[in-house]
Amino acid sequence: MAKSQLTGTSLKKEVLERTVKKKRSPATAANSAKVVTKSLKKTTEISSACEPPTIPPQEVEELENSNDFAAIPAVDSPTRKTELPNKAILPLSLPSAIEFTCDSRELNDCAQALKGIVPSNSSPPILCNILIEGDAETQQVRLTAYNLEFGMQVSFDANVDRSGKITLPAPILADILGKFPNGRLTLKSSSEIIKDSDIPSIGATLSASRSKHTIRGLAAEEFPVIPSIEQKLVTLPASVLIAALKASLFAVSSEENKRILTGGNFQLSRDEDRGLDRLRVWTTDGHRIARVLGASESSNSHLSSSLEVNFTVPAKVLRLLERFLNLDDKVAIYYEYLPEQPSNFVAFEWKNWRLTAKLLEGQYPVCDQIIAPYRDRFCHQVVVERLSFLKALERLASHSDKSHVTAIIEFDLDAQQVRLSLNNTLSSGTEIVDAKLWGCEFRLKCDIRYLIDTAKAISSSDLRVLMATPTAPLLIAPFGTPALGTEACECEYIVAPQE
């Protein structure tokens, strides 16, 4: 250890004592000197422990002449404990990038369709996005939108260079694609780690000819998974399903406190004798009932003649389905039915589209029991031209308001006419329509809105009204020839009269 040339003491001790004497009082200096001495003693012990041991000169000479490395004495180095953090910090993994080229119009059509089911404001922001997946092996791109109640998926061919997935906000994506020029479009995703952040920045670039736009997105791993339903129940012509929905959806309830009535009840069965799959759709809001029966020939049905499958689909899902279907499509219905534990989801699949929806829970009312007691008592009958009857009702509706919706219906057997009237405090109106009458020796009152909706739902040339008493439910059914281009369906509508 180095020593001072003047005092012969170590340089470190001399500097410390000089500092203490300069700035301390005698009493304080004495106390500080003791602390310094203890500190120097500890430092000396640590320094001597860290210095390598000295090898005598004779042993050094012997070691230099020796070729045996094992004879060299080991030098004890001070051990140092390495403390590991409680939680290992792993590097962030970036999502796999996606890159594909497709027709801009095809991508735009899909995005515009999915935009309609994306919620405008959602607490999980991921639900406002569209999931885009590309598969280089199948050369397919799939788009998905899901709002936790129902979701829609569509796939199409594309030149996929890199498999991957990303989610992009539906409003921005649809708006940009709607203004893109026709032609080929390339979508390429990218991601990077932002400094001092544990969330990667994800985005995609849309480029075509002279256009290039970048959209920020979210990780695809956050997107909820749509339940998968693999069991195909039945395949029907879209024309049958469209006709059934058009003829029945007007009667669903809009009141959320009657949630089971806000959907259409599907009843599927098999007629083995005739080789037909039957679809019966019931809707009601508590004041009126619609029952529509459609049938389709099928040789590979999964339905059983001994078991009827029924479930209730939200009306907003059925309206979406009706809007997207074409008359020449084939619709496959997927539903996993177990008597002890029926599925909570149903899926409709056509072409490259699939719509999956959560079913309404609860027991749907047995609507047929309402009209069953009166079927043998319908001794009064009216047959009237549908369009003439509808136009007369619509003219009378000009006099209706929230307090005045009751139309009075009177029958003239001698003149074979139906007289309709509606009065309120400011105006009134009367309409006379030619008809064929049997019985009808009374008058009755009905909500004019229910009569108008029913007349619009029927597609035949005429309609028939069956009555038992002035206070019993009315049964209205199509009569005559179906309208051109419409599927013939067996329909019945029940309307409650007003007292």
C-alpha cells in the first residue's frame, strides 16, 4: 500500500485526518477520528481480502519450469452474488404481418356490408373494428365483424403474399375503400414497439396506383372469437326463407321487456312421407300473430320426422339475413340440438357468407292455442281484393293519431260491400270496398295499423277474413293467386279486435 513520503503513514489515512482537523471542533474531531479509524480498518480488511496472494520466488521458478497446469495453485477470487429480478422481463412479440392484393371493389363491398353490424360506440374498442385475416396457403382473405350478439364473416380469393391478421376500425376502412379507384389494391400491415410502452403500434397501408393511405389498428389477438357451429341441420332455398321472413317479421314486438317476443320463432321438422323439410316461423307482439309455413324438397336432410327443432332468432338478425340473401341462393342452417342442452347459437351460411347469432332465451308462447278454440266457429267470411282494401285503409289512416287508431268495419250483405270508417276530433273518413260476404251480420272494431301491416305482408291478389263473433280474434289469410316473382307460402294472421 502507498505511503506518504513526509509522514510515513498511508496516503488515504493522511487525507482523511487532514480533512477532519480542518473542519471539526476538537470534540467533534475526536469522535470523527474514531469513526475514520473504524472505517479505515474495514477498508483495509476488504482490500487485503481482494488482493491476490503472493507466491514465493522459489515456487515461481518451479512453476515456470513445470508443464503441469494442474500444479498451478488456484487463486480464490471474491464471490459476487447475482440477484435475479422477481419477474423476468421478456421481449415483446410483434404480431405476424399480413400482405395481400385483391380487387378494390370486392374488398369494399365486404367492408360496407360488415360496417352495418359494427356498434358505433363500444366500451371494448376492438368491437368497432373489422378482423382481416389472410391465408397464403388457400389464397383466401376473410373479414369478420362481431358485436357479441351476432357476427358476420365473408371470404374471397386474393393474392396473399404473407399470412397474418389485423383489425382495423370499420368506419374509416369502409369510408376510404368506398372512395378508392377501381382496380387492384394492396393491403400490408406493420407493427413496431414504441419507446417506453409495452403495447406495440399496429397499422396497415392501403395502396393502389397513385393512392396510399395508412390506418392505425389493434392487435387481432384481442378480437373475440365467434362461436363455431359445425352441425348442419337443413339446407333451404333462399326464396323460401325470404318469403317466410317478409310475411312474418312485421308482427314482432319492439318492447325490450318482452324480449322473447322481439324475435322470430323457428320450428323445423321433416315430412318423410312427402320428402319435405318444413320451416314454420311464428311472430307476435301480443296483439297480433303471424304464422308462415314454407317447405322444400330434400334428400339429405338431418331433420327427424319424430322430433321438431325450435329456437328463437332476434328480429334484427333475421332482417339482416333477408337483406343479404338472393332468391337463387341456398341457405344452410347450422344448429347443434341436444334435448337436454340445446345450443345458444345458430348460423346461416350461403355462398361465401356466414351469419352467426346468439338465440333469445326463454319459452316462446304457443301461439296456435290462441286461435285453436275458434277454428270450428268461423261462420262469417269476407273475401276482398287486397290492393283495394289496402289503399282504402291507408287513406283512412290519414285521420288517425296516437289516440285514434280504431277503424270501424261494417258489412252490407245486400250490396256485397265492406264499409270502413275512422273518426277523430278534427277529421273523419269513410271508405267502401266491394267484397264477397258470407254471414257477417255484425260490425267490429280493429286497430287500423294492424290491418294495414297484414295487408302489406300478404302477397296474393286477394285476402280472406274469417270471423266467429265481434269480440273473437280475426283470422286473415291469403286468397287467390300469388304475386308474380314471390314464393307461395301458407300464411295465417290473427288480429285481436277492439271492444
